[in-house]
Amino acid sequence: IFLNRLTQEAMEETEQPAGGLHFIGKKDELIEAKRSFRTVDGRDILIIHHQGVFYAMDCYCYHAGGTLENGDIEEINGKLCIICPKHKYKISLCEGEGLYRGRNPQEEPPVYRWYSKGVKQRTHTVTETNGEIFVKMSSQPGWIDSDYYQGEKGKIERAKAEAEKDETLMMDEENL
């Protein structure tokens, strides 16, 4: 993590190329890290390297603002998804689509299937040039649920949830 922070600070001091691309880091460093947190244009994003491919998405889950950094990655219904560690929400890495498992009670017999909630998490485009990784921030118009946790109200809510979590941990340790 310390290396990621140093690299991030160095990147913030360098000039960014035209075309909306933002330098994220060296390919080798990002592969080794597997997951990296960056702030780009005031937005917190998660860079993921999985099975030879880079992905970028908003760092905080659209559902309750929990960080996705430690989420497991699984293939669900033919799509690679990150699983939010807090509430187990499934989010596709490519499109930011929220997936859930349910059944149609009108079917006989009702069978569980994967359904889409639509795009819930903002994803960003990753590009490699000469061993350097760049991100182009999403320009998808309109509101996407993960946008909330990038704004001021969402930051306050995330801070409150983190404080409550820390308080609960302290109480648990006192009861040991």
C-alpha cells in the first residue's frame, strides 16, 4: 500500500496527456499489486488486474458505500463480477451491472436464475501504452448509483459507517 501511495503522489505531480487519459501507473507494478486505489479528477477508483486484463470502477459499492478493494472476483452468469465484501452484492467488472439471483414465482417449477438490475457501478476505460496504464474516466451521461458515494453526502455517510464499525470493533475487543 505504501508503494501505491508513493506512486500515486508522483503521478499527481506529472502532467496528464491530452484526450482525457490519466496516468495510473506502470503495468508491472499494477500487475504485482493486483488491486490499486487511485483518486482521479476527485473520484476514488479501483484498478483491478485479473486474468491478464485491467478493469477500473468506482471504489465504493453502489449499495452502501463499502469499499470493493477486498471483494472476491467470480464468474457469474458468464460475467466476471466483484463481490462486495460488506453485503455480497455482485457487480460486473466490465459494465458495472448489478446482478442478483431470483426466481419467477409464475414459472412451474420456479427456478433460480441470474437477473440484471442494470448498470449500478460506474466503470472507466483502461488503456495500456508502452508499459504504462492510463484510465479514461466514464463519460456515460446520467446518474449511476455509485455516483452518490463519490459526492459530499456519500462521503459523510461513508465516514459515519466507518466510525460505527470502529466503535463496534472497540466494544468487541473490550468484551474479550
